[in-house]
Amino acid sequence: MGRVITMQKVTSADGTTIAYDRSGTGPAVILVGGGFAERTNPIFTELAEALSSRFTVFNYDRRGRGDSGDTEPYAVQREIEDIDALIAEAGGSALVFGGSSGASLALEAAYAGSAISKVVAYEPPYVTDGSRPALPSEEEITALVRAGRRGDAVELFMVKGADVPAEMLGQMRGQPFWADMEAIAHTLAYEAAIVGPGPVPAERFAALSVPVLVLAGAESPARMQDAARAVDAALPDSRLKVLDGMAHGQVDTKVLAAELAAFFTD
């Protein structure tokens, strides 16, 4: 038999409904997606599948995506409260995995005092190269969305935030998935608010006492690997591991699940 998945909803502090799939048994693990990621993303469904034999996995839609609601005005604290609501459902504490900007959100939640016992952060997308322009801001993305230019908001985020070559965007705009990306374009401003203009928030991270495993893919751009090293250097209780054959958004979920399980049970 396959794992039993039950879609449930929890109400966050500001009244926003957060949808999640719950599966497995054991210590609670919350999966936090990054830009564009919904709980139906194959990486997260496969990761939940691989972890559910040893953990109770909470795979959720961040606010503004999938089956979750959204409430204005946005603030990073609201997303931390969403994680807190899931932690309460999990019994009062949880282990957390975050990918990309979801990794930044997981670390911010731990800094804010959420009841997180350990964090695995896969490639939080900061910028360590001072000569590089700042990442797109929350205000820039929001302005494009409010002007009805959702496609341009996606393009700005992809090129300046995710390092996607500009020449690829023309091809992507013609693909069926582009409409889905535009539908959640407003949430890209949330990623911008979480990550900030680029530099690692070293002062905040230095105050974290939660053990953290920082992961990076050996095939990822230098920017992502440099960011992982900078995050590891800023944290007082962390370790860094580079995973062969992986890249940003391209992972072997079985290998990733094994890394999570080993760290979470250490």
C-alpha cells in the first residue's frame, strides 16, 4: 500500500487558511517551498513520500498558492506565523526543511523563536558578490503585478533573482506552465521580502542556537554554492555538505531524504 495522505487546513494567526498534506508517522517534519513551489511540486511530494516511513511529514502550500489563502498586507512575520500554526498542529515542535527562499524562511522562523528543533537549508539564495546588482525587491515585483504585468514580474524574478538566462524566457513564455507561474506572480514579492536585497543576514543568523545542515548542489551556479558557504559561516551551530550531481531545483529526492533523515535523527 502507498502512504496515506490527508489534505488538511489550519488557520494562521491573521485568519489565513493554510492547506497541507499530512503523511507518515514519527517526529514532525515541515517542508517549506521556495519561489513558485506548491505542495504538489514533484520534489516535495517525492520527498514527503521518502520521509514518511520515519517521520510525520507536513507538506504545505505557502500563503497565496495552491489551496492556501492569502491576506493583505503581506509581512514575513505572517509566514512565520503560518509555520507556527503548522508546528502547533504537529504537537508543539518540529524539524524543518526549506528549499531556496524557503530555506531563508525556515531560518528566519528559527530566529524569530518558532519551536523548531533542527533546520535543513538547501541553497538559500543570497548573494555574496558585492559587484552584483541587488535582487529584485518586494516593491518592484508588487508594482508590476498591480499594473497587470504578471508575466514581466515573473521574468524579472527569473532573470535577476534566479539567474535564468534572458534568452530562455521567450521560450518559457510559450509553454503551458507559464500561465501557472503568472497566477502566483504576486507571491514572488514574498520571496523578495524574505531574502532581501541579497547579502546574508549574518547578524541575525549569528544569534541562532538551532542546529542547521546547509546543503548545496555540486552542479549549482557558483552564486548558490558561495551563499551556502556564507550561511554556514554565519551560523554558530551548522555543518555544510555539497551534494554531487545536484543543482538548484534539480535534486535526487531519495538522496536528499537520506541526508535529512540522518541529520534529523543524529
